[in-house]
Amino acid sequence: MSHPLTGKRIAVLGLGRSGLAVARAALAFGASPIVYDRSTREQILKPDVLDEAEQIGIDVVLGWDGAFVGPEHGLLTSGKITSAGQETRQTVAPGSEADAPGASHGDTDGDSLTLEGLTGLKTRATRVDLLIANPAVDSRSPVLREAVANGVEVISEVEFAFRIAKAPIIAITGTNGKTTTTVMNYLILQACGEKPLLCGNIFGSGYPEMTLTEAAMQASADQVLVAEISSFQLEWVRDFRPVSAGITNIVPDHQDRYDSFEDYARTKMRIFSAQGEGAFAVVRAYDPVVKAPGQVSAVSHLRPRNRPRRGASGQGSGDLSAGRPSPSPLPEREGNPEVLTFGAAGEQAEITEEHIRILDKTIPLETLPFSEPHNYQNAGMAALLAYGYLKWRAKREPESNAATVLNAAEDEAEKKRAAKRNVYHPRTSAQVRPALPEQIVEGLRHFHGVAHRMERLGSRNGVEVINNSMCTNPDAVLKSALAVEDLGKHILIGGVNKGLDFAPLKGFFSNPRTRAYIYGSDREQIQRMLGGTHPIFETMGEAFVAATQEARDGETIMLSPGCASSDQFQDFRDRGDVFRKIAKEWLDDTTD
């Protein structure tokens, strides 16, 4: 029996790791993929990806001008790398998957691609049955508008991977904390004896990871895909139905990409859109923005301070279709998923100043290998996501490892209850909380951080240095700074602002013990938002040197940019790697 993709002509936007993975998978299912990238051969940052595409017989059009071309337009044989021709119009803003910071796996760094002025579906156009939109391509681009108008189905890599996957998917999104939560979930499932694959938008975490499509192709039905998902990847989902999904939080971000905060928030919440009965949705209790299916959303009533994209249409409407083509209508939901909540008032995972109580277990904070308040929230969410998956698997496969783990936890819990039960203190079933497998707690204790996220690099003369390059919005700047001892903080901020308002941090940085060192292309704009008194520098290196001259014993220097990195670096990983080198040189200097 042939696969639904067999014989389909598929256009893949962007040659990078995820674009290549999609094209490879499409080829394996008998489809005819063509990858389109605006970069020329000389501009490709990862020539090995291009070489691999050529070796396995994937057609690639470089110097793409927006027209979908085929064999009748000069693409001769499988594996040919062709140019769109001398007439190619280089009107693309910086940031295709081949050369955009953070775009090779998705939207980790928040740098986006706009394809303004590119059309051509009808000119020199070949038949396209399916278009896989790179997350770096703005959904308002003329190319995607025209595709939708011409009846071409447009989906994201997330939707594509879901359609070909045999294994179930756990999906995590949110503005901040999603990488950490994803890694915690992966470690928990390993400790439970499951066979998870870490995948999706995550890249450079320091753990084994792959694109979602690669994971979907590799995983058997008895495995599970643990996927970090960005808002950009959720713009073109329809049937995507994770068995356990959660949102860490939603605060203003990517306002250079979305017409309003409501637009951004609603896009994030598409992660729950196709979930139905039997699935699990994990949210923070009483979150003012995030609402799981079946709950009343408050997002349309919010107006956080942000700067909508200049010239954007449909501002403030909160409609996903405002200023952008709409994805296919979502399928009718078959019931609602079971909602699990975490946080200070979480029903299933309660976080206090002394402990985390998850289901029937209380975990003292001092027994965990991390001490940041936001990581306690991430831990509660990760535990519930894993628990939801185990419940989903156990219900469908009573003889599975998941069922064994859950049954053993319930048996142990019942033994403890029986030992305490007597005629004076009877326990009713209504008072009994579900049992949390000890393996979930053990998995949390295996977590020792993520690269570029509150990464402690060392200390010199009592001054500690932290690499927090993954921080790409003002809210993350604040939460990261609050996680550091309040003895004196020197925070390096800067890069490319994504239309976000730093003014709410003005009061925080008015404290003489908290200093900002502002660098990068938008340094003057950010300086004005913070009150106009903080020093500015052209480069991150210059800002670091200034911070080392001011920091004293017991104080901290932290890179926490709050911005995208594309002015001076390839992506946030490159930024963090450069910071590591600069910091190491200073840390190793013993001339004082």
C-alpha cells in the first residue's frame, strides 16, 4: 500500500538541517521534493548540508527568487544543484534557513526571514502539491500568501513530522524555559526506562538532539519523541496532536514577527488545538494568558506593553489570520485533554519556598541539583508531562514498561497508606492522590543544566561569570537576574531587539547593585528604554571588559542579552561560545 506522500511534488523552503531532513523523508516515501533557498552556493554557511543533499539525490534551487521551478525549467536530474538564474532578485531580509541565525533547527534564537516582494507561483511555476514552510519564513510573506490563494497546502515541519511518525510526541512550547523543560522531560523518561528521543527546535543544549523529522523517521512505535516547539513552527499545524503537551509561559516576544501580543499568544496555544480525550495538557495554575482546552482564555483581554511590528496590519485583533494567510481549519476536537497544573497554586505540582509537591510526593528543594526559582517551575511541568505520557501509554498498552512503572508506584503508595491506616484514621479514595513514580524524581536529579542557559563558567577574585546567551527577551533577563545572589550584578544586554519593550526593567536596573552594560546594534534604543544612564558599547567583548573592571568580590557578571544575536553572531549558540572564550581568557588570567 502506497504512502499518502507517494508521487507528491513537495516544495521545501530553506536548506538546513531540518529542510534536508524533510526532503530526505519525502524522498523515502516516494515523493519528489525540491528544496528552495535564496543563498548562493558561496553564501551557504553549512556546505556539508548541500553536499549531502546532492549525494542522496535531492534537488536544490539556490539563489531562489520566489518561483517554484521544476524539471521543465532547467532542473535536469535528481541531485542537481541549480541556480534560479541571473535575474534572481536578492530582496530577502537577512535570515534564510541556510544563513539565518538559529534557523537550521527552527526559531531558537528568534531571528526571522521575510520574503517581501517575492512572487511567482504562476510565473515559471511547476505544480506543487505540498509546501513545507521553514519556521524562519514569516507567515505573512507573499510566497505563502500566494500558495494559500492557489490552493497549495502549506504545513510546518512539525505537522509533517507528526504525519509520518510512528511514535507518540510530547511537545513543549513557551516563551521562556522550554529548552530546560524539554531536557528535564527527556531525562525523566530515560530514568523511567522509556526510550525517548530529544528533538525539535532544541539545538546546542549539550544533550543528544536531532530535528523532529529525523526523530520521526528513526523512532519505532514503542519510543517517544520529546520535542521543543517554537511559535514559528506552530503557525502551520493542523492535525498535530501530541499525547502530552505544555506551555511554560507566554510573555511578549517576537513582536517583530507578530502583529500583536494576542497573535503571538494564540499561535503558541495552537499546541493544544488538535488534542482530544485521552491526551494531557499541562499549564501553570491561574496563568493570566495560557489556558488549556476547555478553559476560558483570557488572552483577548490582555494588552501587555510591546511594540507591534511597524506597518503590520490587523494590529490588536488577536486573529491569527490578521495580516497573514490562515492555515487550514483545525479539525473538530473529540473531547478535551486532561488538564494538569503546576505552580504556586498547582493542583498536581505545587511549588513552594521549601519543596515541590508532585502528586503524592514531596521533594525538598535542597535535594535537587539546581537552585533557580524558574527551574523549580520547569521541573514541576516536566514531571507532569512525563506522568501524562506514562498514563497515555499504560492505558493503551497494559503490558508496557509505562504500565509497569505506574503500577509499581501505586503498589508502593498503597503499602505506605496501609501502614498508616487504622480505625481512627481511615483513608477514603477521595483523599488519595495519584502516586508519582520515584523514577520521575530520580530523572530530575540527573539534570545539571543546559548549555548557554545560566551556565556557570567559573570565578576569579570572587567574581562569578555566567553564560546565559539563550536569554532573548526582557522577561528572561529579569528572571535570570533574580536567580543570582543579590550581592552585585553586572548584566550584559544587547543585540537585535525584536520589537520588545525594555522599559519595565528600568526600575530593576535603578538599583545601584544591579548594573547594565548595553552593546550591539540596538544599544542606544535599549539604553533609552532603561533610562539613558547605563553605559553602551559596540561589542559584547567591550561590555565584558567594562564589567570586569567594575565587579568586586562576591559579585556576578552575566551575559543575559534579552535580544536576538544576528548583528554580530550566527545565532545564540555562537554568541555563547564567543562569550565562553572571552570569559575563559579573563578567568585564566592570574596576573592580578
